[in-house]
Amino acid sequence: MVKFLLFAILLISTFGLGSWAYKINYESRAASQRVKSLEKAILSAKKERKILEAEWAHLNNPDRLRKLVEYYFRELRLTPINPDNFISFSEIYLNKDIEKTPAASLGTSFSEMGYDK
Amino acid sequence: MISSNKKKIFTEYPRTRTRLVLFGLFVLLGFLLISTKIVFLASKKDQKHKRYSETEKVPTRLNIVDRNGYILATNLEGVSVYVRPEEIKQKALVSQQLKKIFPDLKETLLLKKLNDGRKFFWLKNLVSPKQEKALFDLGQPGIYFGKREYRFYPHGSLASHLIGFTKVDAFDVNYAKISGISGVEKALEKRLAEEILPQLENNAINLSLDLPVQAEVENVLKEWQKRMGAKAGGVVIMDIHTGEVLALASSPDFNANKERIILGKKTETNNYFNRAVQGVYEMGSTFKIFSVAQGLETNLFDVETLIDTTEFRISSRKIEDKYKFNSKSTVREIIVRSSNVGSARLALMIGEKGLKEIFSILGLLEPVGLELREASITQPIVPRDWRDITLATTSYGYGISVSLLHLAKAYAILGNGGFSVEPTILKKQQDSQTGFRVLKKRTSDEILKLLEAIVTDKRGTARILASKHYRIGGKTGTAEKISVDKRGYQKDKVISNFVGLFPLTKPKYVIAAFLDEPENNFLKEPCRYASCTVVPMIKKLIERTGPLMDIIPERHNAKF
């Protein structure tokens, strides 16, 4: 009787272990497949990023921007930066009424920046 | 019960025991074999089934970026096309179709290649995505695409001399090895070509170059070169403490993206010459400050010492000035008004040893230690024997030829408090060490005052540089060019240059510029001197680049 019980337990545990090993095997294979495809995706994303970075650099080419600024001068009125563009704090004209205008139209309001203190 | 049964079986069938034992052994052997194989498989490094990303080592090249991270050179993946003629049936049709896509191909040559029995030939090394699609849409067998890396310079001709360009060294169906030919591409070849796995983060080499400053410098240089009708020009802006080169321009330049095509034809080779680094010229009066520096360093004289400035002869050569000087002038006046006679007298006082010493301290007798190969092969042309006449002429910049970078380095040492500095194109860490002391602090301070006087003094040669925004100091230089056909110099062809330091409140940058054969025709009389050709350009350069380099204007302190 004891022997039969032992035999039965062994048999069941063998089947149990076998099916567990089978499951793990398939899971790990699936996982490695997924890793492989993810790595492929990462690689292609990186390649894409590289192209986009190159394109961004090309679009920001100073010569190109200069031509665009000249072309759209009427709309943008941009001129090259000049030392005259720097002024001291005392020269900033602060209008108190500026507080009444909606902040959205001003960007960050002066009070937030702490300039009127 | 069971044991008696077993005995019964074994006695009835005597060979059963042996068979069972043998069978047992057989099973055990099989089991052992399988387990050894398993252990073997598990322990062996699997070479065959490496991951896709691990095996695909793209022979890539690092990006080159400026000090703020703007990309200056990058690698992109392109496509090359090759053909296996034996797989193509309608050869005449295919050659017609290919001719439509690539108008530069010769149809007859193509047809010949298709028909002469070869198994393989390259159609194009690099095709555009549009051409690739057109080829793909043909649906013809026998036309294959291979991966091909190529170098892309997003800013075209910007900083082209500094960045340099590349060539394809070796290539295969799926592979192209790129190597540098000039500039940074050549100088840092080893670091750029390190084989890296694509899954690693994008590494890049940070240059000390500042892209916006470089762009502005090139823009202004080209504009003034045109205005002054100059053949060529060059500008260097360098940090005087760290030696970092922020801008290095040489004009005319080239577009490295178009390099592949031009190089074969050997046209416009002139454009590839880096004038700021490779070009050695007699620089003229910009050399005068060096003998003064040596005199101050060795306490031979001070800036108020009176020197004889009447013209004189050394052997048969007459040393004279273009402006009239009093019979005696102070050292300050000699520098401010740029007197050749005074300068020659100073050099004779200092002597051969002293002059050689200061030239050697300032690095004017050897190539500059910039990483570029162009710099390391550029040896200054130094006089062989130092007679009195040589001493006199070298003191005002004749008889010794150096590059613009040499001048920038020398002035950097004079302006940074007297520390040695080596120009570099690589971005340095903020806390990087400064060089060792080579000149006294007092000498450096005196020199800075003299250089500022050249700009602020009413009679100074660079007085038009006086700016309400920045305190600038610097020396002008105009040197006649040596005549190629006959002995002597050409009066109407000059190299005009200027080397300056700014902002003088706390000197940080040296700017050196030159124009080759400039002539200012906007004045009453044509003028070739640096004061009316290069100096106005420098003014514009400093006003444009100053704000970009975070220099806050100090108009309230400036003297006019």
C-alpha cells in the first residue's frame, strides 16, 4: 500500500514537473522571440531618430535660417543680434497697467518674474 | 512470495538475469550520452544563434557635434545598387529603363556590361530614395540593393575646413568603410571609427566650436572678402585661457556633401586649403608687440622709454616709416602708431637671443599643437641666420612667416596673464587645468594696456575699432607680398591682418583675421592697410559674435 502511494506520488510529481518544464520552455522561447523583435524595433527606431536628428540639424542650418529671415522680413522683422539689444534693468520701462492685461497675451506677467518689486 | 517467483523465473530462464542487466546498462549508457550532450550544449557559447542586433555591427562613425551639441557631421544609411546580368532576360529594355532613372549613365556601355558575360557589376554607389523607389518599381529581377553608410554634413560648407571630409575606403555588397581625409575627420579618425554596437547610446565627439558664432564669422568674412575684393581670408576666435577654438573660418571654402563628385575631377583644389591653419604668411606689424613684450619681461625698457625713431640703414637696407615720427618716440607711441624704425631699434636692443627667446615662448618657431594634421605639418618659415638686418625685419614681421593660428596663440599667451596655452578643437571640461607661467603678469598687463591704446588713442592704427559696447585691444599688420617673378615685394598686393583681445575688462577671447590682397575702394583713395580693410571687418565680427558668446556690453565704462 505504502509502495503504491509512493509510486503514485512519484508519477504525479513527474508529470507535474514535466508539464512545468514544458511550459517554462515555451514561455522562455516566446520571451526571447519578443526580445528579438523588440531589439529590431529599437534598432530601427534609433536609425529613424538618427535621420530625424540629421534633418533637424539641416533645418536649423544657420544659412538656411538667415535666408528664411530675409524672405519673411516683412512679417517677422528679425534682425541679427546686436550689443544694443542689451539694456540694464533701470532702462526697462515698466507700465503698471500691464498688470490689467490678460496674462496670456503677455506670456509670463512681470509680477511673476519679480521685476516690479 | 515475490522473491520466490523471481528465483523461479531465473531458474527456469537462466539467461533472463544477464539480459536484464545488459538492458539496464544500455539504458544507463543512453541516459549518460544524452546528459553529456545536454551539459555540452549548455556550456558552449552559441555562436550561430546570436541575436540580430548583436551581429549587425554597422560600420558606423561617431557624430561630430559642436560645443552645444549641434550636429556637424553624422552618418546616414543609404542604398547602393548592383546588378547580376545573368538574371536579367530583357537586357535592352532594362538598360533603357535604367537610363531613364539615371540620365548620367551611358546606355551602350550599360548594354555592353549586361551582355559581356560578367556575373556582377556595381550600378551606383549611392542612390537617392526617389531613385531607389523607381528601381524597385521596375520589378526587374537581377537588380539588387545593398546597405551603404555615408557621411552627411547638415550645414554644408559651414566650418568645412575644420570638419574636413571623408572617402569610402573599402566596400562590399552590404558594407562601406568610411575614413577621414582632412580636418577633424582625419585628425580624430581612431576615435571616430571605433566599432560600436548600434544599441549603445549615440556617442559623439564634442568640438570646442560654437556653431552660431562660426556661422556669423563665415557670413561676415565672406561679405568683407567680397567688399574688399580680397582673394581669400581667414578668421580664428579662440579662448585665451583654455585654447578652445570657437570659430575657425577660411575662405573660399567647399561643400563637403558634394565632395564625392568634385574630388575625382580635381577642380577647385584651391578651396580645400585651410588658410587659417596651413597658410603661412609674413604678417607685418602684428609682430611688433613681441619685441616689446621681451623688453618689458627683461626690464630692458618700459613703455615710456624714449627710442630713436629717425630712419637709419643696416648694411645697404634703409629702415623707414610711412608716417613722420619725432626724432625720439616712446615705446607706447611706436606701438600705437606702428613705427618700423622704432621696432627695429627695439629688436636690436634685445638682440638675437632675446628675440628668439620670445618667439620660442610664444610658439612662433614650431607648428601649433592643434589636433588637426594640417596644423602639425605647418612649420613656420624662420630665418636661417639672424643678422642685424634679420633682427630688424622680423621685429616688424618680415622675413618670418607664420600662420594665423600662430598669431592667435601668441596673442593669447600675451593676453591671458602670461600662461602657456595650446589651441585645441576639443571641448574642455570647465575645471581643466591652465598652462604654466611663461611671462610675468606685469608684462601681460602692460601689453594689454598697449593693445587697448592702439584702439582708443586718437592716432592709433585701429582707432575705428573703438566701440561703445566692448573694450577691445589689438594690433594691425599689413605686409606686402613677395613677388613671384622678380626679387623683392609687390607694393600693390598685401596681406592685411589684425589680432585682438576682448573684452578687456576681463580678457577672454582672441580674434585673429586676415584678408589676402584686399583693397578698400569706398574711400577717397584706394586703401590696402589693415586699418581700413580688416579692422572694420573685426568691428563687425565682434559686434555680431559678442552677444552670441554671452559677453555683456559695458558701454557705461568705455572711453571714447
